[in-house]
Amino acid sequence: MQALRDKFRTAPATATLAAVCVAVFALEYFLLVTGRAQLLGFLALSGDGLASGRWWTLVTHLFVHANLLHLVVNVAGLWFMGPEVEAMLGRVRFTVLYLASGVAGGILQTIFSAPSSELVGASGSVCGILLSFTTAYPEMPLRALLFFILPVRMKAKTLGRGLIVFSAACAALRLFPQLGHLAHLGGALTGALLTRLWLPSLPRLRPLASLSPADRVVESDDLLRRLSEEGIESFSREEQRRLEQLSERPRPRSGGRW
């Protein structure tokens, strides 16, 4: 519970979006067991729905999920990648990125799908967040699970480009047709484009996970020195969040162990 409260404090947009996805899924389950599942059709995105005037589904479909696994995968991606991107962009731009990536992906998927085909899920938004990170930190070494099974190490830009190529190839070859590959592709490209537009105006720090214990101590001391000399008003939102994160981590004891 403490970790959940910390997430709402340090990454409020990420935590709120994840909470909305979970709450909507709980509503889905309630409607299903009470025999009113047809109401969910008013939240899913489809060509027929747009033609009949249900424009709100461009946004609402981002918070509806087909099953528990679908929800877990998307919320996990948002939960673990979102805080770093939110710290970099700020909560307003992060929320814009989430919505714009999801809407763009949804439109692209709908254009090339049957009018009656319904699209749900936050996958396009999560892909946009992932590409935002890999665009901002292209040389960052990452460890990813290939096909969710094989652990591999790669640079962030390799992961980002791989996602784009994989989504485009699967869409062109009609592989795994139950997945919204064009939604993933549209979301990823939108996330990368918005981040490139915003990067020149963004103060950026290296992601905390990439810092060694010694680097964390050096950065913490530097931030504390600035705090005492210049005050909290001189800090960007990203720097304020980083100071909170560093202050919650124990400093190395003698011998250099955590």
C-alpha cells in the first residue's frame, strides 16, 4: 500500500491512468455478470460506431480491455515505463502523449479494419510511452524479454525500432490477427514524433535505474547542495521527483554495500 501511495505522489498521471484502466475493467466484469455487457459497445472503437456519432470512443476504448491478461500486460507496461517518461515530460505532456498515441493508433487500426470490428485496450498508448523513452534515451542499455520469454540485452533504440518493424510486418503479413498491430504502430510513431518535438525544451536526467549506487550518491549530494543554495523553486518537476526518489533510497554503508 505504501508503494501505491508513493506512485501516486511521484507519478500521479501514470498512477491515475492505470487506476482508471483497472476501475473500468472492474465495471466490465460487473456488467458481464449482471447481463448488461452490451453497454460496453458504447465504449469500444469501431468504424460503425464512429459513423453513428460515437466519437467519444476514440478515447474511451483506451480504458477498456478484452480480458484480464490484456489488462495486466498494458497496465504493467504503463506502470513500469510510465514514471520515467512522466518525470521527463511532466504530467500534462505525459497525459497528452498517452491520449494522442492511443487515439492515433486507434484511428489507424480502424481505417484498415472491417467497420464492425471493435478495438479496445491501451496498447497504442503504452507503445507511445515506450517509443517516447527510446527516443529520448536511444543509447540506454535495456534488458527485455523477447517473446515474453527470452531475456536479451539491447540498446533502447533497438527495442523501439524493433517494435515498429515488428508491428508493421505483422500488419502487412496478417500475422496474429487478433492483435491490433496498426494500433501499436500508430501509437509508437506518435509517441516518437511528439517526443522529438518536445525534446529541445525538456531538461533531462538519466533514468534512475541506469545509475550505479555511487552515481546516485553523487547526484543526491548535488541536488541537496542546490536545494540549500538555491531553494526548491529552482528545481524542475523532474528534478523535484528525482530528489524525492533519491531521498527514499538508503545511502551506501561503509564498504560500499546497499
